[in-house]
Amino acid sequence: MLDMSWGEVMLIGGVALIVIGPKDLPKALRTLGQITTKVRRMAGEFQSQFNEAIREAELEEVRRDVEGVKRTVDAARPSFNPVDTIRNEIRTAVEGRAGGPSAAKDSAKDATGDVGSFDVPRPTPEQQTAQMHGAATPSVAAETSPTIPDSKPETGPTP
């Protein structure tokens, strides 16, 4: 604490014994101990208050940083709101199609597609005759479906 050796402490004790005297020395040492305790307590309180002030300063700095981030997020929130964006797109699509009866017909046509535009293969006379007599004929779906090879293609050696 004060970097005193045992010899120095003995010297101070001897001088105190001579100066104060053997009768008042215990009382003086007790008083010295109480004063030392009070000084240590005051130093501890000062240190804790100092540390608390530093913590509050750091906390205030962190609080300012958090408020800055919050302001940034609040400023960015209106520009990025996917729910509102989708809602606005749906409204514009609905308002664009709600132009009148022709718009309803167009939307129905778009939803179902143009049925008349598909080419449906008509059975040949031979197929009609075979169907009437109960003979088996290949189906239209089989004629139009692509063929899938049964075996895997051969692959060469991999490098």
C-alpha cells in the first residue's frame, strides 16, 4: 500500500511509543484505524461515483446511437412496406380492369383463355368405323404425347 518494510513500521511504532506514551498508544492506534477506515470508505464512494458517471456517459452515448438508428429505420419504413406496395398494385390492377362491361368480358376471356383457338384432332373415318365395331384404337392423347425412351442414354467416360 505505502511500500513500507517491516523495519520502517517498527521504527514508526517505536517513535509513536516514545512520543505518545504507553498509556495513550492503544487509544491513538484505535483512532488511526477509524480514520483509515473512513478514508478508505470515502475513496470507495468516490470511485463508485466516478465509475457510475462514466457508465452514464457511455449509456448516454449508446442511447444517442440507438435513437439515431431508430430515426433511420423510421425514415426508411415508409419507403419499404411490402404490404402497402402489394395492396397498391392490386388496387391499380382492379381499377384498371373496372372500366366497364367490356373490361369484364376481357377479364373473363383472359381467365378462361380462348377455347376456339385450340385445334382438336378429329377422328379419321377408319377410326370412326373401328369405334363403331368395338375395335381398339390408339387414343388421341397417345398420338399427341411425346415418347420417352425406355433406356438411359449412354455416357462416355468422365474426365
